[in-house]
Amino acid sequence: MVARKRWVGLLLALVGAIGPAPGVRASDAPSAEEIMQRFHEAMFYAGRDMKAKVSMRLVNRQGQERGRTMTMLRANASDGRNQKYYIYFHQPADVRGTAFLVWKYPDKDDDRWLHIPAIHLTTRVAAKDRQSSFVGSDFTYEDISGRDVGLDRYELLREESLGDKACYVVESTPKETSVQARKVSWIDKTTFLPLKEESYDPRGRVLKVFTAEEIRPVKGRPTIVRRTMRDVQSDHYTEVVFESVDYDVGLEDGLFAERYLEKPPGKWIH
């Protein structure tokens, strides 16, 4: 009996030295929900507010390109998780003056407005359209301002390296019917930013692939300054570059009003 206990003890010690099997969460690892909460915090909530000058390059399978340049403003609520976004397009000429406004809520559908100056139209973007293309790009409206964490179920699939970065690999499955049946995200263990994401359609085929091409610190906050979204099925991709970005610039809440869709706030949009 003593010998048997000794062998059991040795086996348990050996298993502990090897560590958990692939795909099994270590006891000290955060849960999938905690990882995704921290991902959203790092990706969409850095600083009290944010101002960025952004360029967008849309490329089709023939290599033909279209460009966009825009200013993006974002402010967090002083309490709670509400946010407001304002995006104004500078170029090209056919989209100049187009403006997009989001009032984001964690516990209900977001309010979204789009102003199209060419036809003098300001319209609400319905909640059901949140996964539609954002101004013809491979990013959706939801990709721009973030998807509410509570809309999905999460599972930590495994932990692995992507390049030289250690990552949590998390699967997200929508609680309701969606264009994307599931998404797999590689989340950097250090920054909690997404380094790669693969979205799948209901038939299990890869739909889109997101990659973070460049990350650098801005006021001490790791920031994805170059990112790409590729539509695998159409062989079309969109590259987004933050040419300049700053946090805690002092944006007033009044900037995020519907009236500024037609007349942008000159102090911040130039």
C-alpha cells in the first residue's frame, strides 16, 4: 500500500511538471469572459477619450485601390460603459462630408446615425445593420465601435504563440442568429489586444480574417495603428492606418450631437 501511494504521488508530480494538456485552461488563467472583457477595455476604452486621423485603403482581387481619409473622435461616459463616436470623412471628394455618429450602450442596441451630404440625407442605421459594410469597406459598423460583450458566448480553446507573442485563443459564438456563426480570436496575453481574428460563416467556411499589423504605445497605452480586414470569400481587403492618434484630449460631450453630422465641429475636424 505504501509503495502504491508513492507511485501515485510520483505520477501526480510528473503531470504537474508537464502542465495542462493543450486546450485545457490552466487554473490561474482568466476565464474566456474575463479575457474578452479585458480585450474590449484595451481595444475600445483606452483613455477617457481619443482623437485619430485615419486612412483607409480598399483593395479588390485585381489590385485596384480606393482610398478614404477620416477623423475619428471617441469619448467614454464619466460613469458606466456608455461611449460616443463621431467619424468625419475628408477624402475622396465623393464621400467628403459624410459623417457617422454612434451612441454605444452595453445593455441595449446602440444608436447610430449616418449623414450622406451628396443626397442631403441623415438616417438612422438600424440595429440589424450593425454587421453591414462600413462605407463599402471590409469592416462592419460593429467592427468600428465594438460589439457588446454580452451578445456572445465564449470558450477559451487553448493558449499558443502567434509569432513571438503568447496568446489566449478564444472562440465567440453569437447568442442569436448572425451573419458570422463564430469567431476565433488570438488575444495577446500582455496587452489583451487582438493580434488575429478569424470569422466563420454558418457553413463553417472562413469568412473574414483580421490582423493587427503594427502596435505601438501612445501615452503608455498599446495601440493598433495599422490593421487589415480581409474578406476571404471575395478576395477583397481593407487596410486601416492611424496616421495620428492621441488620448485624453478633452473632448466635450456636446460634440457628439446629431446636429454636428451636417456641420462638423471645426475645432476637432480639420
